[in-house]
Amino acid sequence: MVSAKRKRVQCGPLLGLISGLLAGAAPVNASVNVVTVSPAVQLAQEAPVEITDIRLESSTNGGLVISLNGDGLQTPVAQTSDNTLIATFDNAMLVANFEQANITDAIASVQANSLPNNQVEILITGVDGPPTVSFATTATGLALSVEPGATQLANEPLRLLVTATRTEEDSQSVPRSVTVITREDIAEQTQVTDDLGAILSQFVPGLAPTTGTLSDFGQSLRGRNLFVLIDGIPQAAARDGFRNLRTIDPAAIERIEVVQGPTAIYGDGATGGVVNIITRSAPTEEGFEWESRVGFTAAPSNFDASFGGNVLQYVGGRDGNVDFAFTASYRETGGFFDGAGSRIPPDVNGQGGLSEADTLNLLGKIGINLDDNQRLQLTLNHFQTEQETDFSFDPATLNIAGRQRARALEGASLDTPQRTLNTVVNLTYDHDAVFGGEFSSQLYYRDYKTRFFPFLGDIIGLPTAVFQSEIDSQQFGGRLQFDTPLFDEERFLLTWGADYRQERTSQPLNVFDRIAFLLGNTLVFNQTGEAVWVPPFQQRTLGLFAQANWEVSDQFRVIGGVRHERIGVNVDDFTTLVAGANIIGGELAYNETLFNIGGVFDITDNVNVFANFAQGFSLADVGRVLRDSPVSLPVESLRPEGQRIDHYEIGIRGEWASIQASLAGFYNWSDLGTTFGNNLEIIRAPEQVYGVEATVNALLNDDWSLGGTFTWQDGATDTNLDGTFSPLTGARIAPIKITAYVENQTTPGWRNRLQTLFSGSRDRTTELNEESISSYITFDYISSVDLWGGTLEIGVRNLLDTDYFPIISQLQTEASDIRYSAAEGRTITIGYTYRW
């Protein structure tokens, strides 16, 4: 994570050195006498030192020497903010303010200002990053040796993250693959889509392409499930509905940190990796910041029916020890049309659609710095999306011979539309001086409800009715964490603490009249009653963890830890809906202890290698097992075993002034994996998943940058428990995925980006009862131009209007053609953003 505080620069000859020097800067005049003032009358010894002369002299590699004439001038305190280094002198006064711009190609400006209370600040602004500086006493005062900051890729700040280790770490120091998506990245991608799954798949190797639905079922990470957090709060309910990426709008996100591969550090659920979404925060400087945006989206093939719009308002401020940030966004989405110009059914693949939805997100955050060490922060986030549509899937598709594209049929009447509600209250308290280290705590409450589109009861063995399911979940939890330096405060840090979560979940059903639903060419949903599919049950989770971060030497770092998880599930007596089985309630108990260990070795200052072993654990979907029981028995007899993952990874990565690259290979194994059969039944069997991932990002010059990601993975399972492994399904293992982009700063105020995503083919029809997967490729175009004090944004998704089917659609067999839905065709978004 990028620190919200200014970074303090400690004095010394290598003061604040970031990495390298920027060569080729244009020199300034050998000596420029900018201010010359006769000395004032001699003051008393306690009087402030007058700075009477400022001289600028060029140095090597585009650097600069600033000579200050002031006898007795003391070494200043130095800080950085954005690209500016600020040196503040105490007990000093400036005879005349000073400012000079365009000094070298690497140093943009030098400015000297008088401050109250006898202080003077020197502001040195770099072009590509904050300069570094060292100080030396001279016969007449003080000399500041300034060296330009190193160019960082695409002018981005150093990326720090917290998700991988639960502490703030440089991403290059973490012994595993991680991806950080910044606020700027997110804002740019929302010019073509507000689908968070699509945004993530563009950046994250190992992550399958978007499903194009409300659901992340089928969008696996390294062949297993995502574990989604928002500000550290788990988004999956105990009865998982796979809508974990649709509980927040991208407008409310500051950045996203993704850890590829299982991890035990956050407990139950992180078998494929962690997606930690951090919400928008207050500005780092004093004062206020405002951002307003309005945008419109439409498909050229059917402008009127696809037209939609969005508005965003952000305001953040900081005044003394109080800061705040408020974000409100509203989106109204029109109908979706595929590359052939046909309307896409609103319930895509039975997973829920994104079209014709109204989405509101309200985020409020207020923080108070109680003193220099203590901070209290309250966050409230409310997200709601509801799909109001007159269309449904056309059931007549099933009566047409051969595989058919899913068709939309107008005439639907549904009083209980698809929707998701997610309300979170989150209170955090941090103290920077506990046990010689830092302490952080969290207390939260989450109310989550999601409702699906109605489905034919044939799917669950009840052909006499039409059903609509909901998931209703309330949870509260907390975290206590200590970051304690031990025997070597500079090199050994122990992170330890506890998590607790308690949740109550159920899955009721709305029941509709089947005859009215199928009558004629209309789709009328007349509700006739309610039923219980999964009874209310309570799940409690306590996790105790310890993580050690040991900098063995300047080149070698080891990170390892342990987590002990205790899970209890309480179920009351109930009768299953389908089989009518009587289940005697009781308590299920699970205990797991998981380990991780990894190391990073710096081959050079720019290249390191890493390796890690990590374990992950996920509790089986208890609610799903309960609802599907065919016979009467005690709940203890239904006890599903959890899934334990052993994960191995090795990799190499490099980071230079203008290029970043990484290559990693992984292998993971579970003795009792969890996957779904063709009828969505749960299959428990040994599993293995393995693959290779690569990334590259290059800044060719000041105007051009390019990069991309590569993912290849495969996996197999031993369903017969005989040592013979067969391929995992396409819902788990995605084909080869390649993403690429090229970006150009065409003029100082006009930027253009072309990006592509290629999804390869995969044919396992001989081993699996599923359709083969065909390849596809899409292109997006993004353009932004400074206009009228703001930014005009134009985005074209699926630039070539490619007619293709997402992976999850292609896996549908002919018997379920009503789910064989195509992806969106070309859509155009125009927006305008104004910041002040």
C-alpha cells in the first residue's frame, strides 16, 4: 500500500536514495546568483539565521547543488510528497522568497518560502520522482547536493502492499506472486467496463477471464476459488453464492491487491488466492479534494435499448487531526447485445446478468488521529444493485434441434427481481507504540442479501414448480494484530494476533406457478408461496496466527508463519425440500493448523528470486450438503470434510528504471479437493493444479509504454480413487490467457491505450461430459484528453465487435442451450471527469 504519510528522509551522504540516477539531463548555468542581499544588522545569538544568498550549480547526471549563504544554518528536516522533496529549516528566515522552474530535464523547479515561527522551506520538485538530497556545511552556510529521483515505471509510486503478509511490505520483498492494481488503473478501466471481474482478468495472471455475469463461479484463480476481502472483511457467505466481486462499485475502490495461490493467513476460503479490495481514502495533504464524473454507455447496434449512464461524486479532506472521504456513485445499465446484434438474456448462464441493472454505492470514511501514535477510523459502505427487466430467457430454445444461442424473450413479469445488498460498518483502531511495535484492531458488521433469477424446478428434481433462491447472511467479526520487533528491531518482525467471525446464513426460496410461467409466449412469475432450501445455520470461526519476517542479510529475507483455525457450525432440526429427509440438528467442529514459509534472495539490486510453500484451507459448503441430503439422519453423519491445499511456487522477477518483469511456476495438491459435476453435484477427490505465469511492463520512453501477462495452467483429479487422474473441468481450469497493452501519450494532454485479451482453446470432451472450449480474442480502446479543466474520456469495449462466447457459456451442453449466452459486442462509453 502507498503510505498516506509523508516519507521522512534521514540525513546522510546517501540521504533518501531511491534507486539510480536519471542520465542525460540538460545542465544549468555553471553559477547563477539568484538572490544577493547585504547582511542585516548583527542579531543576538538566539535570533534566526538569515539566508541571504541562493546559488544553483549543475552537477553530474542532471543533479544540482544548492548553496545557501547563512552562517550557522542548521541541517533541515527533509520529507517527500509526490514528486517534491521538502527541506524545512528551523530558526531561519528568508530575506526574499525565490522560485525558478525548468531547471534541468530531471529537476522541474526549486522554490524557497518563508514560514511562520521562523521557519524556511526549500521545495525541490523532480520530473519523474522526488529528488534525493544530502547536506554539507560550508564556510558561508550549507550546501544541498540534489540528485534526481529514479524514473519509476509509468511514473507510478513505489507499490507497497499489506495483503500478502498482513504488514506493509515492498512488493519486491514478498516471496510469492502478487499484483497491485492502483486507483489510476481502475479509473482507466472503468472507461470500458464496470465489471470488476473483467478489470481483474486484464491485470492478474492466473485469473480466468470474466464470466460476464454477476457470478465469479468459473472465474478461478490458479484453478481454485477466489477469496475476496473488502478492507480485510471476507465477502463470501457461509452458503457461497459466488457473487463476491459484485459487492462494491469500482468507483469506491482505492486499489486492489491480489495474492496468487492459497494462503492460510486469512483463514477459511483462500484456496486459489486473495483479492483484497481497499476502499477510497482521504487525501494525504491538508485541504479538500473533489472529483465529479458523468458518463454514458451504449451499444451502436441498438443504441436506444442499450443506453445507460453513471454519475460519481467524491469529496475528501484533511484538517489537522481529522480526515474524511465520501464517495457516491450511481449506474443505470441498459440492455446487452452480442456481436451478432442479438439481445443477451438478462440471466446469463443461470449466474445472474449485469444488464438492465440500477446500482448505487455509498461509501463514507472518517478518521481521527488521537495523537502521534493513535488513530481511529470508521467506514460505512452500502452497495445495492437490482435488475429491473421485461426480458427473460426463451424456453423454446430447448425445442430447436442442435446447439442454439440463448435467446431473450420479452414479456417477463417478476415482482422480486435479481438483486444484491451489501452493507458494512467497519471500525479500526491503530496504535504505533505497543510492545515496542504497532498494534491494529478491527470490529465490523456485515448484512448481505442476494437474490437470483427464477429457475425451473427440474434442476433440483422438483418439476412441478419454478423457484427463486435467496441467500441471507449477517455476520460480525473482529481482528487483533501486533507487529512486534524482536531481537533485532531492524531485521526481525513478528506479526501475531487473532481473528474472529460469527455468521448466520440461510437460503429460502420463492415458489412460482409453473403453468403461468410456460403459458403461451409469456413469462409470468406468479408467486404461490415460499419454502426453505437451506435452513438457518450459524458458523463461528476463531483463528490464531503468527508470522515472522526475518531479514537474514541485506540480500536474503525469510517470511514464515502458522495459523490455527477452529470452526464450529450449529444446525437446527429441519426437513430437506427435495427428498423430504428429516435431519436431526447438532454441531459440527473443525480444527486446522496451517503453515507457510518462503524466501527472497536478491541476485542484484534489480533482480531477485523467490520460493514459497503455503497451505490453504476451505470449509466445504455445509449449506449445500445439508440441502441435498437424500435420507434422514443426524447432521453429524453429514459432516463434510474441509479442503486442505499444499502449494509450492518458485519465481524470478526484475525491476529496473523502465521495465518490470516476472516469471513464476506453481504446483498445488489437495487430498480431498472440491469440484462440481455436470449436475452441479459436489465431487470430493484428490486434485492437482499446476501452471506458469509471466508479466512484463516496459516504459519505452516518455511517451510510449507496453506490457502484458501470460498464463498457462492445467489440473487433474482422481475421481475413482484408483490412482488414475483425469482432467479437471473447464470451470476450474481456464485455457491459455494472454493480455497485452500499448499506451501512448500522444500529446501533453491526450493519452491513448489499446489493450487485448486472448483466451485459448481447450478440448477435454473425451474425458469430460462437457463441450470443448474455443478460443477468442477481444480488443479495447481507451482515450482521455484534457478539456475545459477536466478530462474527457472515451472507451470502446470489444472494439472489433467480436461475436464470441465466454468460457462458462461454452461449457454448457446442448441440453441446457437456454444458458448458452454470447458475450457483449461493441459498446461505447463517453465520460467527463472534473477534479478540483
